Amino acid sequence: MHNAPSVVYPVGRCVFYALLLAIIGLLSAAVGTLFLLGFAQRSDHSWRWAPVLAWVLLWMVWVAVAVTSWLRSLQGTLKWDANMVRDEGGAGAWLWSDLSSSEPLALSKVERVLDLQNKILLRFRSVSTGQRWIWVERSGHPARWNDLRRALVSSRA
């Protein structure tokens, strides 16, 4: 599949990523609460609630980091230009346009890390920004979804 068409695909905040973080947060809160309440009931020391308080504070920090991570998710446009020639001689090149920048960033590598058919976790690298991660969802542009998938396979060859 060396003839994938050029494609421009919008990337926004991923609802699936938010749900995944919420599920992890709720499961960790439930497990931690059950464990610590059992510990606090068995302990006769006056400081028995200290681990519970520490767990609650630690969990709140995790929630803040998770929410911040989701809010700072990369948003922009991922572009596969089939007509460009790569430095190593292959045809086609990936470009990333952030919402905040006017110049597209040439990507040295785009990899599918997790492919769930309707959403894909991608890792891309560029010389100037290093490694970054994005979730791409079919709902971003359903008509171009298959073109994006073809481009991902074609660029790997």
C-alpha cells in the first residue's frame, strides 16, 4: 500500500482518553478506600486516619494531573502529504500543525501504538519537539478516516 492519498485530519481532545482517565480514577478511589477503611478499622492507634488522609491527598493530586493532562492534549491537524519526498528517499511525509502555531512541523516518524479501529493512539517524533502522543478519533472526520488509516500503513512501509 504505497499509494495512500494525501490527507488532512483534525485532532482534538479525545473523549475516550477522558473516559479512560475517569475509569482509572474511580477504580483507584474505590480500591484505595476499601483497603484504607479496613486498615483504619483494625488499627488501634490514634494516627490510624493518617494513611487515609495521605491516600485522599495523593488521589486528589492524581486527579489534578489527569485533568491537566487531558486539558493539555494536543490539538491541531495531522497531515500526510503523499507528494513530498522524505530525506531518506521515501515518498510522502507527515506534518503536524498545532492550533497555536502557523508553521507546520515536519515529523520524522509517526507510529500507531494502539489501534482500536475507531480511535488510534499515535506517537510522533520531530527533530525540534521530540516525542509526543495524540489520540485520533474517527469522529474527528469520518469521511477521511480510512484515508488516514491508509496513510499510516503506507508511511510505515
